[in-house]
Amino acid sequence: MAKLILETARGTRDFPPSEKIIRDKVINQIKEIFEIYGFSPLETPTFEKLEILEAKFGAGENSDAISEIYRFKDQGNRDLGLRYEFTFALARFVGQNPQLKLPFKRYQIGTVFRDGPIKAGRYREFYQCDIDVVGVKSVLADAEALAVVKDVFNKLMLDVVIEVNDRKLLTEIIKYSGIEENQATQVIISIDKLKKIGINGVKAELLEKQIPKDKIEKLMNLLTEIEKGTNTEKLKSLKKILGETEGLKEIEELLGYLKDFSVEVEFSPSLARGLGYYTGPIFEVFLKDQTIMNSSIAGGGRWDKMIGKYIGNEKLNYPATGLSFGIEPIMDIILKRDGTERQTVTDLFVIPIKTKEQAIKITQELRKRGLKAQVDLLDRSVSKNIEYADKLGIPYVGFLGEDEIKQNKIKIRNLKTGKEELIDVDKVNL
């Protein structure tokens, strides 16, 4: 029999305690901001009916996300797929629950799966962390979502740039360039790769999609030119070219609300977002220091039509907007910045000195009071126990000898400073 090779599947990872402790802390900090803004948790299945995932009004028939779905059949020969993001599941959930009171504000955090290329910050199984608002037509909801973004990254002490655009505006720019409206989705998917493959790469891809060369040149020259200047200057330039359009009005309204929320953004007319369901404002978030990470660490936008299409009645009023935080790249950045000192959640390691039974009872008392405590289970020497606690990054050890037991006290040592203190057992508070 061949020797079993012990390794994870490509694109997946284990998270040892040293990393998982930090991940949980980061996720809890993000949850805290979500709930401050009134978002409540929702959980949906890890896999869905394939027709839900592949719906043409979802990600878009030509989206990379569709080609990266993990597909399988169950024992009833039904076609299923692992979720590759959360928005379509939210659309299905709202469609199945018409009694929901609107606006419906939810967050969802969990694993998603994409059978795509592997690179720094990108995996095939990864966490997504979403917020969405269903039932608000006004871009006030989009502005509030970006206020959440600002507060989350402030909490995580990450300096970011928030870029915004509007799908209506981008479609208007594409139409102005002479490209047929029925080709707009294909063009947007290519423009979305601008930062990854550059202008020449996008031009080459558009040529492969049978877009005329002169129209490609007009589009790319326009997008390049209007990226220069302040937000106000970009809007002024576009008004001269396009006139007063719906997309421009929507962007102006969004920028106005963002001032009310004290959120600074950069209006980027070439921002595309590759998924096909976006209908209005779109946004992406990048680290200011691009040498650390040059891919987006959050993104999203408005998706007003998907829920009605899932229900089969586009006239039903289910406007929606939201965004997703890229937990994986965020964690890569934070782990590089902060390191991983703690190997355990334990705050106190209790070392019995010929007092095992009493030490167990006292440790249980401490645990009942909410203290994260371990007690020696291997009858090791005091020095071995101190070495063990130190290597795991446990900040305190507690010695329980016969003298301490008689006084109902425990001798606490801070392993960083070496300072010791004799404390009443019922007053231990680390």
C-alpha cells in the first residue's frame, strides 16, 4: 500500500491556534461594527441548487465566478454547487420569505469556494464577510454601508482608500464609445481586470470578444483621461462629455450623503466589479500602501433586480445594496503586521506543587468565574510547566503549594515581567 501523503488540498489551509485566535478576534471586531449599525446575522447552506448559482441574472454567464463553481451531484442525481459568495443566497432567502419586514439588514460570515487560480491572498476555500440592506431604493443605504467600511478599517487600524463608481455611469461611458449595449456586460467583465492585467491586457481581451478596435481605443482613452483630478473635476469632465445622465446624478447624490457620514472616497469612473448583477453604485477598498497588498480587500455595490428575477416578477420592489470584506487578505496583512505570539487562549496556567486535588478544585472555581485557565495534567516539574506555558504564550502561571492552599491564595507570576503576587483565590482577576 502506498504511503499516505499528509497535505491539504490545493488552495486550502489549516489555521493553527496562533492564527485562529487572531482571526476570531478580527471577525468579532468586525461583527461589533456591523451590529452597531443594526445588521443582524443570517446563515445559509454551504451548497445550493446549481440553477440558483448559475442563474444568468446572477453573477453573469461569462463571469469568472461561474466557471470556478465546484459542482457535484447528490445521490438523487440532483445538480448542486458549493457557494462562491453570499449575495445570491440572500436573494433566494428574501424571495422565499416575503413576510420579511423591510429594510432587512443582515450580515453573514463564513466559508465560500472558488476553483480558481491560487496566488498571494487568494485561496479556493476562503472566508467572506458580508453586509447587505434589502428594501431601500435610495443611495443613502449605499452611503451607510461605506460608513461601516470606514469604521471597520479604523477599528482594524488599516489605512485604506475607498473607490466608488456607478454601473449605470459605466454603461453610459461604454455606450458613448460606440459599443453596442448588448455587449456592455462583456466589456465590463474585461474592464474589471484593468488593475490586474493593465490597459494592453484589457484591450487584447476586448479584441478577442470581437469589439471593434477603434471603439476599444475610444473607450480606454476616455477611461484613462477621466481618472485624473479631484472627484469634482472628474464629474465636471464627464458632464461635458455625457451631459446630465442618470449615472452621474446617482454618483453626485452618493457623494453628498458620504459627506454627511464623514466618509472620504475616490470617484473612479473605470471601476467595474466583474459580477453581472450590479445595477448602480459599486465600490472597492484598497490599502493605501500598495506595496503591502495591491488587490482589493473589500468590495460590493447595488443589486436592485436579482431578487425580483429569482421570484419571477421583476416588478416586485426589492432594491438592495451591500458589500463583502475580504477576510483572507485582511488577515494576511494583520498577521504580517502583528505576528502570532499567543499559541492558546489560556490566560493562566495553574501549577500544583503536591496539591493536585486542591488545584483541580481551585481551577474549576476560577473557570466558573470566566477565567481562561489550564491546570497541569502531566505531573511535570515546576520548571517544565513554566517552560510549557512560556512557549504557548500564556501570560500568567499560578503556583499552588501547601502554604497557598492553607491561606486560600494562589501565587501569580507574570511571565513577561517575572513579577509575583500572592492573591486570594476569590480575587483573581487577570
